[in-house]
Amino acid sequence: MSSPQTNVAPTVASMFGSISYSMIAYIFLAIVIGLTVPMKIMQSGRQTAALICLVFFILIFVFYGMRWFGSGTLGNYTGSWPPIINTCPDYLLYFKRGAQPTCVDMIGVNRSGGLLKSWAKGDNPQNPPNDDAKFFPYIYSSGMNPADIKKLCVLAQQAGLTWEGITNGESCTYTPPPTVLGPGSAASSCPPAATLGVSSP
């Protein structure tokens, strides 16, 4: 009774077809450099230095090998950017003024003559100031569309503030993802423009 034959040719072919020759060259170079230099140092009678050099080369080559040839997430982030946008501009604190969510400057971040004033030493959450200029009445909330985020950018710039993921102080940094229309799609998938949910007091 003959045993069933297994076809190994496709497996071998696919294995050789997926070989990265640049990775083979990198491994060869790592072995040559990683062994030659420590051996030269060891021949000069410095065994401790040779061991430290060998460990150093191993760490360096493994790190860059994973970065250049690894299939993990190191350097291959594919999610939305920025991953998180703060509720308030940089260094401002969230403060609910009655029923209205706002952001306040407790430490004097805004020194550029913007519209937002920082809280004085006597101001505190239990006894908040009545000056509207000490409250930034616009916050980020998840689900905002690009039009809303652009408005936040303009408002932050007018107030002399930076907002990680929205503005760098000079220009807007938020870039909406490109709209991809599938075959036969009749309508655009762009979200409709909407006004901010929080209005100025």
C-alpha cells in the first residue's frame, strides 16, 4: 500500500519567493561586523571591552533589524493621527462653568497677547472669576468632523494657544483622511459640515 504523496513544491517555492535579499545582506553584515570587531578587541587582551562591544552590536543590529524588516507595529502605525486629541488646548484645564464646558489658563500659558486671560492668584474653582475673557468656551469632543476641527484651530490661534493635533501655533496640523469612493458609489462619503456644539457665552 503506497503512502499518499505530498506536494511540497508550492511550499518551497513560496518560501523562496518571499525571501528578502536585503534582509539576508543585513544579517550577513551584522554577523561580520558583530563578530570581527569584538574578536579584534579580544586579541588585544581586552576581554571585558570585547564582551561589552558584542552586546552593544547585538542590541543595535536587533533594533534596526526589527525596525527595517519586522512585520510588527514598530514604525508601522496605520491608525488615525493624531491618536488622541486633548479636550482643551495645551496646558489648559477643563472647567465646567455652570452648565457650559470651558477651558481655563491656570498657569499663565498665554503670554503672546492673545484673547484668553489667565486666572489670577485669587481665582479658584470654588470662586471662579466673572470675566468671560478668562474662559476658552470651545472644547474638542470625539466625533467632530474636519470642519469643526478647523474652527477649533482658528479659535485657538486667535487666542494665542497651541493645541496638539489641531494647531502648532502657526498653522493647522489636522489633516482629514482622504475620501475613497468605491466603484459604483453615487455619493461622497465626506461628513456633512456642522457647527460647533458649544457657543461663546
